[in-house]
Amino acid sequence: MFFAHCVREHVKLPFMAFSLCWLFFHHVAYYHIIYDTPLVTSDTLFEGFEKMGKKHNKEQVPPAESSNKKSSAGKQKPKAPLSSSPTHGAHKTLEEAFNALNVSELKQQLARSQTLFPDNPSVWVKDLAGYLNHHLNAPETEPTLSSYAHDYPYCLAGKELKTVVKALIGRCSDSLQDFFDHCVYTMLRELDKPIGDPLHGYRVCIQAILQDRPRIATQNLPEYLELLRSVQNRPVKCLTIMWSLGQSGFYDLSQGLRVWLGIMLPVLGVKALSSYAIAYLERLLLLHANLTKGFGIMGPKEFFPLLDFAYMPKNALSPSLQEQLRGLYPRLKVLAFGAKPETTLHTYLPSFLSRATPNCPDDMKRELLSSMVECVSVDQQSLGVWRQLYTKHLPQSRYTHSLTHTHTHNFTQNTCRIQSFKVTNEELKDSANSVHLQECNTLCHMKMSSGGFPWAKLLMALLVFTACFITHDIRSHGSFTDSITAKYLHSSGVTGVSQQAWSKVILYSQQGFSWLETNAPYYYSEGARVLGPAMEHAWVRTKEAVVYISQLTAQLLAWIGRNTPLLIEWVRDAHGGDTSWKTLYMWMEESVVR
């Protein structure tokens, strides 16, 4: 037992000595990295530990009396701040801070970090963010930076600094998601402090990440939405989150729309956040003139809240913001309908139809009308959807009928639609006798009876009027030469031109007739010689085909002859003995429609 105890103690002592040595050198190296001061080596390892112990004991000594403090205060010299720790407000503007940034020193710090932690890229990028935020010490502006360019403050960085940042980010691609989250959460922690550091360095890192990897901002949108709602009473924090995530949209429209729909749309009714949300959407749509890259992101679930915000009065938006959103609505509508509206518009029709109430605002009525006209005319499936919802939304359908009645030219190809609604109205007469149903039935009858604009009749009336005028003119002046029409044609030059044209027509006609008299017999004889046998053979085949078809249809004709009297007898019984062709036609039309 004693021997075993000696062995354990013999092994433990060297291990403890090694651990103490490692802790000492790690502490000294870390102190050198952070404060960038030269190392002062001690004579022995234990002397270094002794100094550390004395320092620790000195910190635990109770403070002396105030009189002693005053007497010793005059003897002590104030400590100068470290050169690598600039104070707040060291630079008046951010441009000065970027110009004063030592890129060579940054490279050395990053190289040192990579040497100490070769297998931990997250430490490298965090050191980059900390260094930039520490040295870009300039007054902080409002959190959304709306008065600057969309890539501010990253646009202020020089070419060399951008190269260093891009190179490091490229080497740490697997840690960028954690790095992005680290930057956002660190900014929020700084905002909790009474006097926090400026956040320019973290903003630069966020923009550098999202410029090449915009999808990183949309990987954890539900978590960020929950975070946004948890700090909803802190507008500065909310705007900081919205700004950070929204940077992805300036480089990828689809990611920007995902951020806006997932983060900003849910808080659009919050007064302190709605202004930036709409301003961001406006900048996003102006920056991306080509909307095709944003197709497929927005659907009916996201589109109709925007429609209500844009057109419904007395909502959470102020009138100016509502007007601003209404100006963006046409482009949002294009994004919602997507690349193939002929296959998607029928999914929007139910919501359009349910909003088409008589009490909706006039601007919204016009928008709903144009949207429903587009749905029915572009997507053929919209007719079936409307037919299914016709009885459920009868008041809205009546209103829609009244709207589309003034736009009949858009529905001329949908006569079957009107006929089907007419039949439905007839079927509902017995089960429901409401005012809306009667008005729907009346409008359907009006549409069936009304046609398009009578262009043919108008043209015919103009021709008849012109002929009557010329005839009266000739009779009143005795001849065509003395008539006003002839004088007008002569003064305007029409007579001369027409005579010249007529003379040319006569000349060319005479030349053509002379050519035919000379060459027609020859070409006819040649054509008869070459094509005659083939035409005779084709004529024989045609007669044989007619005989064959008549033989095949003989049985059908015989069946029609046998059953036609029975059909007429059945019609007579069904319609009270009236066998007129008009009644038969009406019955057949009604049967086909049903």
C-alpha cells in the first residue's frame, strides 16, 4: 500500500508542475495578444508565480482610509492608456476611422489568432469582428442607416481591407452561420449597455458575409422572428435585427422577399417598425428592376394581408405609409401571380371574391374588379372555382356580375359561363328567393341579350349615307361632272390620280389579255396532256369513295328515319302538343346546357 501511494504521488507531482507551467505561459501569451505589450520574462518560473500571488493578495487587502488615499494620490502618476485601446469618440466620422485603420496590424492579429487556434475558424472571424469594431470607433447613427447607401458602411472599406476580410471569410465558410448569429447577438448585447460601443465593425462583417452568402440570413428566420417579438418594446433592437437580416435582399431578391415576408410583414402594424419595413421594401423593389428572380416566394397567404394593408381604411398604417405601400402594390401583385399566372390565378379568386362586398372602398372595388377579370380571363380553372363558390357568396357574386357587366368585352369568350350561371339561378328559384338571386338572374339575362359593339351596322350605315349623299348631289346638279363631289375630287387631286391609275390598269390589262391569247392554248394543251390521266384517275377514286361512304351511312340514315317520328311524338307529349321547330330547338338547347 505504501509503495502504491508513493507511485501515485510520484506521478502526480510532475503532472501538477506541468499544468502550472502551461497555465502561466497561456496567461502571459493571452495578455500579450490582447494588450499588445512586450513580454517581460522572470528569472525563474516560481518567481513569476510569486509575483502573481502577491498581486492577488494585494487586491484582497482592504482599502486604506480616505486621508491615505489623498496623500498617496499626489505621489502616484496617472497611467497612460494603451495605444491599442482607443477611447470613445476617437474619430469624428466613420470615414476617418476607416482611413486610420492599420490593415497590416489587422493581418498580424489574424495571423496570430490562426497560429494559436489553427483548428477553430470561429475564433478567427470573431477576432476579426472584435478588432474592426474596436478600431472603427466613430459616433453611431440611427440603427437603420436609411440616409446612406444600401451597402454602407462596408462601401467605405478600402480595397486592401476588403481583400483581407473576404479571404478570411472564404476560409471560414463552415462557421459563417454561427459568425452571423454572433454579430447580431453581440450588437444586441451592446445595445443593452448604458454606454455601449459603436457597432460599425459588426455591421461591416454582416455585409461582407451576406454579399456572397445571402442565404445565411434566412436559415433561422423563425428564431429571429421570436427574438424580434420578445424585444418588441425596444424599437432600436428590433430595427437592428431587421437591418441585419435585410442586408441579404440587396444581393438576392428572393432572400430579401423571404426576410420581408417572414420578419417585417408580421410587425407591419407596429408603429415604430412599419416605416422602416415599407422603406426597405421600396428600396428592395427599386434596386431589383427584374422581378423574375422573386417569383415563387409570395403566395395568397402573404399577398392578401398586403392588399388589406394597402386598400382597407383605418388600419394600423398611417395614411402616408398606406399610400406608399399602394404605390408598391402593382409590383407585389406581379411577384404574387408569378411566372405562370394561367395556372395560379384560380387560387387567388376565392379571396378576391370574398372581399368584393358592397361596403368595400371604391379604390378596392376597382382593384378587385381588375383582379377578378384577370383571373377569369387568364386562368381557365377560375370559372370552376367561381361556380363552386357562387351560391356560398351570392351577394358577392351579384356584385361581381354587376361589375363585369360593364366589362362585357373581356368575357365574350365565356358565353358558356354566363349560361351556366343562368341555369344555376333557375335551379335556385325554388329553394331561395332572395333579392340577390333575382338581381343575378337579371344581370345574366342582360349579358345574354347584349352583344358586342355593332361595327358592321355602323359601317353599313356610313356606306348608305355616303351613297345617298352622292346620289342627291348628282341629281341636284344634273350630272356627275357638275356635282360638288366631282369638283371636290378634282380640286383634291383624286380625279387625276384615279384617271392615271385607271389608264395603267387598262394598259396592263390589254397586255395581259394579249399574252393569254397567244400562250393560253399552248399551256392548256400541255396541262391536259400531262395532268389529264391523273385527274381522270382522281375523279374515279372520288366517285368510289362517295359510294363507299353512302353505303356506310345507310344504316345510320335508316335509324334516323325510324326514330325521328318517335322523337317528335315525345316532344309533343312533353310540351303540350306544340310541335313547332322553335319549341324543339329551345328544348334541345336547354338539355345541352344542363
